[in-house]
Amino acid sequence: MRPQEIIAVKRDGGQLSRSEIDAFIAGVCDGSWADYQISAMVMAMFTRGLSDEEQNALTYAMLHSGEVLDLSDIPRPKADKHSTGGVGDKTSLIIAPILAACGIAVPMISGRGLGHTGGTLDKLEAIAGYDVNLSTERFRQIIETCGFAMSGQTADIAPADKKLYALRDATATVPYIPLIVASIMSKKLAEGLDALVLDVKTGSGAFMPNIEDSMRLAEAMVQTGRNFGVRTEAVVSEMGRPLGRYAGNICEVYECVKILRNEPLELAEPTRELSLELSARAIVLAGVEENIENARTLAEAKLGSGAAYELFIENCRLQGGDAESIPTSDPFGGKGLTAYEIKAERSGWLEMADALAIGEAVVEIGGGRIHAEDSIDFNVGFECFAEVGGEVSEGDVLGVLYSRTEEDAECVSGKLRAAYKIAETPVTPSPLVHGIV
């Protein structure tokens, strides 16, 4: 069938067959479908909807548009974690070495930040020399040596997704669950996993701020994983406020290292807690432990003993990273940055520390990217000094923005001040974990 005929099926509300979806994805990859035809098809999918069968067929076609890793010769269960993204969302750097220390192989293919959300690859590249552009062969070698590797998506992994996502972004068709599921799961399923744990964010700083939408996305991804034979669970977690103490790049690496080294760091407990929750669920899914309680005990033991930290350092070495470049005390010290303090304008209880506003501020001072080609300043960032739900007094420092210039800070000062809201009476913060799917 010609592209026009396949587009017309969905345009008129019909259900696409597997062969029609296969033809569409093949056309995306080989260039036989023009960008305007691909955009028309995506818009038809967005407006007319996709059934579960169409969603699975689309995921399958995108998955098999490129290489599917075969790690069957590595004698460990294979598991990974994926997050839908947020502000201060840094748990991958803790979870991967914990799982590896538990005897699980972790082939973690990650992405870069775009918009107000941070990206795992950007955080890793904040470590001097760390190479996230690994060949498939090198990726395998590193997993075999230290239990986990962290790399970007190669041109051979779900290549249809890269083209489709760019056109979805340009045509305002990103926020549609079946298309999101196909995009995320085609890449994750290409890793050759036995188990997958998903961290689906909800709240102002999440890709899907509404809790009902977040739950629907979690359910759809879990069902898709299971349809493809991968044991899958999702944790729906809070992203109305930044996760942990820091939002940025090297400062987030610093927070993770402090946790891996079991060194106290105020306000970092949510990062540690969510990392252990996600790790425990992956451990059960991978078949290493039978229940969450035992899995949690094992994860805490590997973290507490320093075994996870040792593997993190080994992974840095294998991927060319200089672990000595990671700050050991103040992550912003000695870098010529300007500190801009956000202070409480009155006494009360901190009701809101808006993750979206804080994330956008970090991006605007150079700590993230608005366009895919933008460069990043790894050293700038934001430090939280007050917890949502905590009591504050007038004049207390709520947070500090570290920017290159005072002018940069002034440009986002109004946004940051508006990010904080103080109530007159005690408030109960939203839970870190909203639900499990």
C-alpha cells in the first residue's frame, strides 16, 4: 500500500493492521516516507487514537527497527530502571551499582535532558572523561566486568524512535500515552532484559503532572512490558518538588556519591529512599529475592557495605571517567560561581517548592538545554535548604542558585521566588511514592 492509503485508514478512524504499521515504520527508517507523510500519520494516531493491539504492534515494529541486544551469554539476570524524568532525578547513578552488587547485569541505555528535566547522560558526562558513547561490544565488556554499563542510545537501537520523536515534538503530538509507551518501551525492550522497573513521575515537574495520567501511563507501560515477556513494575513517585538536595549536573553526581559512600547529607534522604525502593523492586523482579522486604535488606546491605560504591568507581574507570574529579565537599566551591539566595519572606510552613520553576531556572542559567544541540554548563545548579512541610522563619534561606553571573541569577530570580509558597498553618507534603503498578 502507498503511504497515502495507510494514512487514510487511521485518518478515517480505522484500525491499522500489523502489516500496515510495519510498512509505516519501515518507511520511517528507509526514507521512503517523507517527513510530511510521517507527521500526517502521527497526527492521525494522536487524534483518532490507537487500540492496545495497535500500540503493541507499533512497539514491536519500533523495537525491531534496529538491534536487539542478546546478553544471554552473561550468566546473570538482566534488569534496568527507567524514569520518565524530573528535577533532581538522579537515582540511576545509585541503582545501577546496587543492582550490580546484587548479582544483576544492568544494561542501562539512557538519555539526555531536554527542557526542564535532567538527563542521566549529562550527569555522567559531568564526570571528567566519562564516555557515554559506547559501541555494543564495549558496552557488553563493561557489563561483564563490573555488572553494569551506562550508555546513550546508538543509531542501531530503535532507530525509528529518534526520527518519530523529533517529528512528534515539532507537531505537538508528544503527550499521547500509546505513542509515549511505544517510544520508551521500544528502547528498553531492545536491551534484552528479564526485568524492568519504571519510575513514573507525577507533579509539576513531571512529564505528566496529573496523577491520573501518570497512573494510566504506568499501567500502559507495565502491561506492554509483560506483553513482551519482561517482568515489569512501576513506581509512581512525587515530582511536585525537586528530588533530594541538588538539581544540576555535577552537584547531583556529588549527592549520589555521598549516598554511595554512606556519608550524611541533609535533605538527600528522599534520593536514597527512592533509590532503595526501585532497587528492591528490580531485585524481586530479577528473581534474586522472593519478596520486597528481603530485597530491601539486600539493597541496603550492598549500599551500607560500600560494595555498590566500589562498583561505581570501577565503572567510572572502565568508561574513562576520573572519579577524582567529583567534588568531595562543596560541589559549587572554587568554580567562580555566584550564589543567589532565596529567603523566606515570612514565617510559617513550606507548602510548595515548585519543581518545574526550579528546573526551568537551572536550564536558563545554562544547566540544561532547550534545544537538543545546546551545550551544558555542568557546574551550575540549585541547592535546596528547606523541606516541603517544614517550619521556616522569616529570612531563612530556602534555596540557593549557583550561576555564572549575577545577571543570570537576576533573570530567573522572580521565577524562583514564586516557586516557594509558605502557609500559615502546618501542611502535609505529598508522599514520595504515590502508588505501585
